Amino acid sequence: MVTDYDSPRKGEEDHESLQALQERVPEPRPGDVLDDADNPDSLEMSGQDLATMELDVIVVPPQADEFTCMSCFLVKHRSQIAKETKAGAFCSECES
């Protein structure tokens, strides 16, 4: 669909009512699976208590070819060091 952004915009009287727009949207049918992968904030756990749940996380120590940027605190490859000071190393993205 081609849109001419230079054409005059519709006035208030040209807008469809909210009810008319809602009538054009089909209602979700029971059994339809909604994919919420694009909106992770909408995940609801329906009142489940997760306080007793344990998470297993493996923390890998910094490797010999890595450093932690003292500005953004991200672990990066040593090839991205832009500047080293007494305080530590800074990555090329933070020094730009």
C-alpha cells in the first residue's frame, strides 16, 4: 500500500468510530494459540509462588582473552580494548 505523506490529513469527521474499528477485528477463537514471544513483559504466572524455586546458574570466570570494561561493565574480548588506565580497561565503544 502506497501512502502519500504530503497529502492533507483526514479531519475529525473522517475518522471511523472506535466501535466500527473493533467490529472489523476478529475475536480470538477458543483454542487459538497466541504467540507472546514478541512481548515478554506480558508473561503472567497466574499467582504462582516462585519464592521456593531454585535456579541453577553456572558462572564462568573471566577468560584470559577477556576484560571487563570499566565504563559499561560488559565483558568483552581483549581486541576491543581502546584504552587502559590505572582504574582498568575501557572498550572501543565507550571511548568513541
